[in-house]
Amino acid sequence: MSSLSHNSKPDVIRNHDYLRQVVDFSGLRYGRSHPMDLDGLVEFGGRLFVFFELKFGAKEVPFGQRLALDHIVDAIHNPQAGRYAVCFIAQHCSTGDIDAAKAQVIEYRWNGQWHSPKNADGTLFHAIDAFGSRYLPDWERWQNWSPA
């Protein structure tokens, strides 16, 4: 496990007003297919792709969104090529701003299957850290990286 703390984060929200804008996808329907939103994607040098979706309380991931996440993660995940992809579903109980790092992971997609986490109290921050430290030999470099 790393020494990086989720409290040492830079401010990545540049404009809170833009977060409140509603995006209308209604003109982008293709039969039964239409856009979905994704709460987060962190990409590490084309080698590890971490997707995550945050849900309030016990809200379920809709079938179509889960299917899309299955397809995206499974299409990218190719260990023989040194490319890994994982998707975490995490829950929160906040009615205000959400600290994604502290959301509790309730399941994750890995290697073509959905799994329950071994640590029932595991946060999204710790789950990403665990995958990074296991599958990226240079994980410490990512923790200390900053733009030039």
C-alpha cells in the first residue's frame, strides 16, 4: 500500500458552476442506445484504466449502464499486452458535495466478472491504490507525479 493520502489532493474542480449544468442527451438516441454518464476514469500511462461509478445509498446501477461498463472494461483489459482495466461501483450517503475517495466500494469488474470486495469497509481511494500497486511496477511514480 502506498503512502499517498487522499487528503493531499490538488483542487481538480475548476468551476463548481459548470458541475451544476444539465447536459441534454435526448437528441442522441440511436434505437435503444443512448449516452450514459460516467462518474470517473483515471488512466495511468495507457497501462491501467480505472473506471468508477458512484451511487447514493443502495441505488442500483441501471442494466444498460452496467452492460456498457462491462463492454468498455472487458474491451480494454488485456493482461498479455500489459493493459489492465477495472471498474468500481462505490456508494456514498452525502446529500452535498461527494468525496469520491471516501466512497465505499461495493463491487468491482475485473477480468470479465463482477466481484464483491474482500474488505467491506474499503474506500475507492484504497481500492485504486491496491490495484495500482499490484499491476503497475512503477506505482510510486504515479503517486508523486505532478505536471511540469
